[in-house]
Amino acid sequence: MLLNVFLPALKQLPANRSLSKKDILTSSFHIASEKDLTMYYSPHNDYINRKAIIILVGITPGWSQMKTAFETFIAATKEKNESLAETLPLTKQKASFAGTMRENLINMLDESGLHSMLGLASTAALFHEKRQLLHTTSLIKYPVFYKEKNYTGHQPSLKGSKLLSHYVYSIFPDELQEVSPSSLIIPLGKKVEEILYELALAKKIKQPFLTGFPHPSGANGHRLKQFAAEKQAIKKQLSEWSHFH
């Protein structure tokens, strides 16, 4: 866990104001660089929920998730004096797919009927009172920026970077080994789905995964059209999984 390396720097951050890129995207939280790519630490993906039955997988945390993670972590440890054992799950809960992406995601999951299969009023519960059912993660565990903007999985390609490949093909599957093999992975977007196919063929992951689920980002203007086209197939896959689970 990288937290121990970055904890001293985390403790230096102010708790009384909103954090900016100048506070966080610094050498104090820098993990690695490769050409135009830069990777920074964020405290929310160090926590693994081993009991989860649903795993949501993105490409890499973006700036808004990172900012929420840092602010949640600092507020919990500095203001509320909570232990790390309490702080890490809370940070994950607040930061994972934070913002409009989470709203879009919940809407699509509810339309797919996942909430009914889990006995919930809405999949919004997965991010709150039923968080124990959910593990959220990314192919690349820590935030990556390309030319100082959120990395989208395209430029450079995941395979075209040694740094990214290491996280995608080694660190990510190792993390999934710690979660139940009967849990269902829901990849957010085509890029993640393609990687899961590769990892499954190489027998690096054991969990079944959904196909056809669009990326819920507001930047994906085609998501509603994509979802409408795939909805029936997604519902069928979820139904088959729930019968076997």
C-alpha cells in the first residue's frame, strides 16, 4: 500500500479550504512519469472491498475523484480524528466515480434492473448504505494525466506505455484476485471491456464481466444512444448472472 509513503505529505495539506491542482499535482504526490504522462497518488484506491459482489471498473481516476479523495481523507483524519481503517473505506465511498458520472452510472444500472436483482430500491444504495456489496477500481489504480489533462485511455494507448501496461496487466489483475471470483465486473466503456477479454483469455481474472455497458462520463455524448442499443442484452446478462450467483 502506497499510503505509507505519502502519509507525511497528506498530513501537511490544509483542512480548512478546498484543494487545488497546485496543492495536489505536485512532486509530493508524484508516482511516475513517462513522456507526456504523469501519475499521482490518490488515497481512495488503496482500499479493497474483498466481500463485494459487484465490481465497477473505470480506466483511471480523474481530477474530480482525486480532489474529492484528498479532501475526504484530510477531513476524516484531521477534523474527525478517524483511524486509517475507518478513513480509507470512507474516502473510497465519497470519491469513486464522484460527480455527474456517478449519477449517470446509477441511472443506467437502475434501468438495467440491477437494483431489483440485488433487492435494492436503487443502485444508489451501493454507494451509500449497501457499500459492502460494491468494489470500485480502475485499470490504472492511480490518477494519470496526459499533458496535464485526464487520461482517457486513447493517447497513448494502454499497450503503448510501459508504465500503464504494468498497472493494467499486473497490478489490476492482482487486485481482482482478492475479490470473490463469483462477483460480477461491470466495465465502464469499450476500452475496459477489451482489456477484460484479454485478461480472461490469459486466465488472469476469474470473475464474469458484463459487455456492452457504455462509459457513464458526461464527456461521452453517445452514452444514451449506446445504452439504448445495448439495454436488452445487458438485462439478459445480469439476469443470467443473478441466477447463478
